[in-house]
Amino acid sequence: MNEQSSRKPAKKAQSPVRRAQNRREFLRTVGLTAGMVGASLMGLVPVLARTNTRLRPPGAIKHLLNEQEFLAACIKCGQCVQVCPVEAIKLSDLLDGVGVGTPHIEARAQACDFSCDGLQCVLACPTGALAHTIDYPAQSRMGFARLARPHACLARQGKGFKGQARGADFPGKLRYAEVDRWKPIPVADHPYDLDLCDLCVRQCPIEIRIAECAAGTPPSGDPNQCPPRHAIALEPLPGGGKRQGPVVKDGCVGCGVCEMICPAEPAAIVVDIDKTTSIPV
Amino acid sequence: MSYVVDSFKQLIGLTLERPTPEQQSPEVREIYLAKSKERLGKKQLHAIEDAHAATRKRHKWRRRRWTTLIVINLLFVVSYHFDVQLVEGAMTASRVVGFHFADLNAALQVMLAYKHVVRNLLIGTATVLVLWWLVGGRTFCSWCCPYHLLAEWAEALHLKLAARHWARDIKFHRGVRPVFYVIFAVLTAASGYTVFETISPTGIVSRALIYGPGLALLWVAALLLFEIFVSRRAWCRYICPIGITYGVVGLFSPVRVQYNVRSCHHEGDCRKVCLVPHVLDITIKGRARKAQVEVAADCTRCGLCVDVCPTGSLTYKVKGLETML
């Protein structure tokens, strides 16, 4: 680094003062290098240690908790954020520990409801971090739903649900095809009146598509949109009566709509990101 | 060819040697000889500077450049918030009216980390490469990078404080920038994670503008404070690998700043305003090899020297294009 003395020995000898200055500059520069590299590695530690993981957008090239490829490929431009009609995708911040500027989804606040039909985030991704190998919602593998708090589930108690699923102040949106085929509306603007709460099944995007296909009207008239398997269903509990419980099926892609819409607080059903359906894409 | 070699040497932090008289053209030797005979006094120099400072030309290029930089960054913001789809994405990668653009350095990092290149990224990178080759390489830094503008404002504050001895300007060895370049490349390839992007103020500021502020801005604030109180323009001068990436593109770019020895008074104002003053060492009396010299590729083509020069000895030029800008 001390180029004057090491690279050009032929040059006339430096004064002691100049040499001391060069030496100090060299040490300062080494300090700067160590500081900067240290700072950049600080961002790497939580990511490598996987102290924190989040639901990623559909098509993220990851396998369960192994996000190595996804993190390598993401260029952190947020184009996926911009195209999402329900604004489900957020960019991670410094303390999230999942890679500054990488996209994630907070399902309870705003889940991906596939209301774009065509996986717009995947199409927008310039680097293939959201892989272009999937074309339809049923092909995504984001996570897998689990009834985490069965005692809180209204259906299991045989209860119905009346009113706004998440209260009047909840800003989350869903697309209700019967209200507006193209524009998602706030969940708060769409109150329910159900004899038995079946919101997690009723709003499941996979189940909605299956119903549309059964009615002969798949999204965009494209039969490829039809999911091959069910994702969730209400099944009677032993003991009979009105009580029923949601059962997650292996068609579940982990989009998180059930977690978002669940009126129990905290949600009775959640999406795990360390598990996906065993059916390969 | 010597332009490319000399420019590259400066990019990696080497200092060019003072030319011997044999290395200088007869024309430039004659100019220097004539200048040594008729020296201008301090009073005359100041009078010329003051006359220039009073004109509207004094900040002509800075005005144009700041306008461009702000408009480009606002296009990102407006495109998202009003859904006009002109420039979608952020500075690291975007779609400009549908066409893929990818920042060269961010794309290189992703390629090193992912070790696989999808076609869209290749298209975006090639488009940006051609674009910045056309307009001057490090033109990206001064005409586009949102951190550059913040750093310029911080620099103005730094100069005010330094004049009162409230701030220092610690110098580092410029050779550390290519060292950072290699370290970040190796770290990225080895860890499979775009390490530099974590601390890149360009990406952080661009995303903060578009998607809203976050805690990552604290890092940018720390960098700015370092530049204000400790070391002038430290990030751009000593650290940022984006500058080297675009500097390499600039080696072959036709857009350059040209220095004319004959009209120069060698008072050194240009080097005082310059982000990379080593590229203007040629304006020191006796350093130029020819009567007209093109400023090396580490130059960000910001035009501050063009603005400050009271004699018009520094001008933009497009190589191969006869008309001056």
C-alpha cells in the first residue's frame, strides 16, 4: 500500500516526516477497510445464522428454511412490491435480519391472495429470485398452514361469525370476485354473517379457484388455473353436533390468507414456513 | 490507448508520474515556456475569478445535473405512488417503460452470488452498460446516484465546518477502493450473499425514497456524519465499488471532460471542487503531456470543474463529435 517506498525504490529517499505520514495513512486505511468489511458482515450474520425467517413471495427459490439461493439472486429492487395488487409484499429493514431490501410477506397483516391470478411478482422479478418456473398460484410453495390454536377456532366450538372479520380498523384487503373481479377491497368493507365460521376455507384462494373450476369458470378461462388438490376443508369433529374443524390438505401453498382472515385473536390458524406440501411443483 | 491505461491506473489508486520534457509534445512545452515568461499576479487572477463567479455560468452544469438527478429519482417515486409505470423498481434494478435495466454493480454482485444469470438480468445489464458507455461511465455517480447528492450537501457543510476547524479531512490511501472491490467480490462469491448491497447507500437511499424510510437510513446517516466531520467524501473516494464498475465503463466512453492547457491559469480552483482531484493533476503547471488532454475515466463528469474554471479551460467533449456540448 505504501507505494512511494515499495513500488518505486528507484525514487529518491523519503524524509522521515513523509515516511511517518505514509505509515499513518496506511494504518488509517487498514482501519477503514476493517471497519467497512466488519459493517457489511454484520448484515450477513443474522442471515447466515437464520435467526429470523419470513414468508417469502410466491416462487422464491428456496427450500423450506434454506434461503441461500433466494438471497443470492435477489437484487433488492422491489419490483415485486410494486406489482402486488394487495400490497402484501414488504421490503425487509435493517433489524429484520432477513436481508436488507429483500421482500417478505406478513401474512397476518396482509396475505398474498393471488388476486393477480398470474403471479405478477414472479413475472416482475428481473433476476429469477422469484422463479419463472411457476405460472399458477397452485404451483407456489410458500409454506403450509397449521391449526396452531385449536381451542381458539370458532368452528371447533360450533360458533358462527357475524361482522367484520378483523374489525373495522383492519386495513388488509382481499379480492372478492362477487364484488369486483379486478379490484381488491378492504376486508373491513365486507362483513360476514355465518352460522358456522368457515372463513379460512371460504377465503382460501386455492379453494375459491377449485370452486370456480367446478362451476366451469376458471380464472381467465384458463383450465391450467385449476388446482389439482384441495388445500383446506372443514370436517366434522368426533362427538358430532355442529362442531367442525379445519383440516389442512396437501394442496395448501402457504399463502397465508387463512391466517389473515381468522377472526380469533391471535389467529387460530397460522402458516409455517418450515413446511410445504409434499407434492412437488 | 494511453488514455485507457492511465485512466485504469488512476482507478486502482495509482498516482501518475510527472511527465519528462521528452514525453511532452513540442506544442505544450512551448505553451508552458510562454507562461513562465508572463505570470499573472494574484490580483489579476482574483479579478478573473470574481468576474466569472458573477455570471450565470458559475453553476450552469450543477444546476442541470441536480435537476437530472432529482428528476430521475422522482420518476421512480412517482411511477410507484401514482402507478404511471415509467420507471418501476429501484436504482438497483428497474423497468423503464417496460425495458429491463439493471445497475451494473448490483447485477455483478448477484451474478457472483447466484452464479447463474437469467436472460432478463442479462438484457438489463447489457442495456445499462450501453447506456452508461454512451454517456460517460461514472456519469452514473454524479448524475444519477441519490447518495451522491446527499454527499454533496454534506460536503458543503464539511467545508464550512473545516474552515472553522470544527471538522477534519483525514485522507486515506486511494488504493483501498480497488481493495474493497476485490474484498466485496470475494465475500459475495464465497458467502452466496450480496454482501455489499447490505451497506450500499445508493440502494438504501433509493429504496427509502420509493418504499418509505427504514432503519437502514441510520447507516447512511452515519456515513454522512463521517464525511462531514472526519473525512471529506470518504464513501465515494475510498470505498464505493459502484464507482469502479462505472469507471471501467468510462474508460471506453466518448463523453469526457477536456482540458486545454493554453488558456489555463493553473490557479487550482478545479482541484478544490473535484470529488476525484487526482484526475485533475494534469492542470498543475508542467503536468500535461499535450496541449489538449482528456480527463481520466475516474472523473464523474459532474461538471463542477467546468463550472468553476474562470477561463473555460475545462469543457465537456464527445469524442468523435466535432460540436462541443
